[in-house]
Amino acid sequence: MSLAQALDDLQLFLGERFSRSKPDLDAHAQSESHFPPAPPDAVAYPESTAEVAQIVKVCAKYDVPVVGWGAGTSLEAQAQAVRGGIIVDFARMNRVLNIRAEDMDVTVQPGVTRESLNEELRATGLFFPVDPGANASLGGMAMTRASGTTTVRYGSMRDNVLGFEAVLADGTVIRTGTRARKSAAGYDLTALLVGSEGTLALVTEITLRLHGIPESISAGICAFPDMHTAANAVMETIQMGIPMARIEFACADTARAFNTYAGTDMAPLPHLMVEFHGSPESVAQDAARFAEIVADHDGTDFQWSARAEERNALWAMRHNGYYAILASRPGARGLVTDICVPISQLARAVEETQDDIAASGIPGPILGHVGDGNFHAILLIDPDIPAEIDIAKALSARMAERALRLGGTCTGEHGVGLGKKDYMQAEHGHGWQVMGALKATMDPQGILNPGKLVPGR
């Protein structure tokens, strides 16, 4: 590997859009979670597919690692350059290229964020629904197969990506998928790339499915005496087929954190936060049916509102949940982990996880997208106390093992990166080796985001 020559060639090619400055390297070394900094050797800021292809060709020539970077909000160290090399920051590839309202789809560059896309769509009566909470880039969301608060109704990125333009490990540019709503034409390369975490290609354009803005939206909140009754209310709601747009869970500790951070007045009890989309009549009917379920499970009176300012305040609070929980233990870092289980196992998984955390001696508030069986634990650790880090990692491992035992997955939406790699063999068996074989075929030098997701690469 001739890193120095690669750096010189890329500097000559990109000029001021190729940075080796310490502030740039430090900014691209960080993770949103507990992982230690891992600075790259340089950061490239391309503006076109052709430039990305040239960057990858140079990196392939000199056997230099190359890692894609969106908004840097991933939680399992997916975007960290753990083996050095070049980070390709897509911040300058942030254009909405083509809105086709009549076909309800849009093509964007990977640096476009979900919030900026919805701003662009406002006049069309359409929106892009996948909402992981953070204002993540759409390229990063596609690469981590992101989901979030609205997945229970609209699906994850897997369901909403129609196709890609992508640069392979040798610099070849390909297109995957079409704008047709279905196809039986060969291997589904689009689905292969969704969730691949930049280990198979760098995505330079994304075509996305859009949805109509609902005629009416209402949201509400209710409390329950314990985790079990709240989880069972969720299970009954889903099994009855009530078309929830969002159904989110917050444990009692999370409610206390919301009160301190956002000035709310939530009872120190588990809560569900919900939203309904549809016509005014259907929204009212769905809310009434949900209120009956809440009452049957000893929940407090369900209060809901169609006023935009009240809805926005509720979801702003939920989206800031991570920061509210971090603030509940000043100076702490969060080891953030998630699992996903079949809806029938949700109550058991949440209760066992809460008991495990309570016995550990470190705080670990729970919240999540429980409408699809997915929840998160934010394990609060003092980074200066190594024993707490070990405890949190052990808790996270037991959560993953519990999810697999109950028929679920070690990660519902965070992805694999470095943090969940140790659980891939247990979840996939020989299938994990197949993933490694695909990686070796598409990236024989192993330069695309090395050390992540697949075995031994």
C-alpha cells in the first residue's frame, strides 16, 4: 500500500476539497455512541459520481481503505475509518435531482437529509416517511437500512428505496433497480446494497418511494402502571389491525428524563406515544379504538390532539430522547443498543431487559419503536470507569442473545458496524460466511469500509 502516493494523487485531483487538516480528521473520527475516535488519513468532498469513481479508482490502485460518510449519526461505528484511509464525505452531494410527483418517487444525491427532502416536497402533497429521529442523510439511511418512528405504517428504507447509482470497489459505476413498482428481472441488487453499510459500494444517487401527506393527523400519549401492561397494549393494538402511524414506548426513567430536559409533566410511569394518519373520520375512529385498548390494560385516559403544534412538541420530545437520557447522568456517555423481537415476545423481552439492567448497577432507560417489536436501551456509563463499560457491553450482549432466543434479531435498526459484529454468526450461521463471500467477490481487495459487518474483512 502506498498511502502517501494516494494522498498526493487525490490532493492534486480535488484540490481544496481534499483535507488533511487535524480539525477535519478529528470531526470525522467520532461516533455518536461509545466507540473511541478513529481518525482517517484524509477526507474527500466529491461533488459528482464521476469524482467518487475517480477517488475509488485511486484508492484501489494503492490499496487504500475508503469509507463513506453522511451525517455521521450512525450508532455502531459504521462510518469510522478504523483502518485509516480516506473518508468520502457526501456533504457536497446534497441535491434533490428529480421529483416525479405523478409517479410518487424522487431521485436524490446521498448527502440530502430527510428533513431537507421533505422541505423540498412540501408543495407537492407528498412526503418521505422514514424517520429515524436524527436528521440523517438519505445515503446513510439507505446503507444502514434505517427505520424509525413511522416504520409500523410505512416500512423501513428496505421498503422505500427503488434503485441506486453506485460506485463499485474498482470504480465501476452501476445502476440498480428501476422506477417500476415491481420487477422479476434477476438478482435484486438494490436490496443487496440497502443495509450493506458501504462495504459493497459507495452510493451516489438514490431513487425513493414517496407517500401522500395524510388528510388528517392526530397524536396522543398515555401512561401504564408497568412495562408488561404497556407492551401487551401494543401487542393487542397491532393484532387488531389498527393502522398506527407511530407507536412509541418510553419507560419510567425516560419519562423522568423528559420532564427534566423538556419541562414536561409526565407521570414517572411507562408511556406510549402514538399517531394516527387518515381521513378525519378514520383518525377519530382509530383513536377511539385505541383508547378502549388502553382502558382494558389499565392505562390512564388517552389524550390526543390534531393540533400541529401539540403533535410537533410531542415528537420533538421523543426525537430528543437520547439527549434527554444523556443529560440525566451528567458527564456520562451512552452505549446505545437495540434489539427487535416478534410482537408476541415484546413484553417478555422488555421485562427481562429491564430486570437485567436494574441488577447491573448502571442506569439504562429504555425507549423504542415498539409497534414493530423494536426497542433501545441507552446504557449510561462513566467513560473514566472501565468496569462500567464492561458491564454495559455485557448487558448489550445479553440483550442480543435474548433477542435471538426469542426469535428476533440483534439489531432492528442500528445496523452492525463494529458494535454488533460479534453476534452475526449466532444470528445467521453459515449465512454470515455467504455474506463474506459476496464481499470478497465484489471487493476483492477489501478496501470498502473494512473491518465492518462481514467476517474477517
